[in-house]
Amino acid sequence: MPANEILQEAEKLHKVSESLGALAEQHAPVAEAIKILAESVRHSATLLEVLVAMRLGRKPGTDTTAN
């Protein structure tokens, strides 16, 4: 289902955002720029989740295979 595939990509983006955030803590000279990029990636992931919820009728975190 397309919704599941899109939500999987959103989850990957959330993980990339977390990785960038951790990387920013390790590299002070470029920390601010990396934090901005991490936030942008996180926002993109959230927008994908909202798109799925609005257009495809799936809420993030719902699993239709559990029943």
C-alpha cells in the first residue's frame, strides 16, 4: 500500500534527523548548520506523515495488519 511505503520513508527521515542531531553535538564548528539541516529533514518527515493522513486516510503509527 502506498501509505505504508510513504510512512516508511518518513520514518527513515526521522532517523536521519536524529543522526544529524547527534553529529552536530560532535562537531562544534558546524553544529548550528547541521542542526538546521536536521530540523528541516524532521519537518519533511512530518509533512509526509500529514500528507498520508490527509490524502490516503492513514494516521501515522496505525497498523492495519494487527487485526
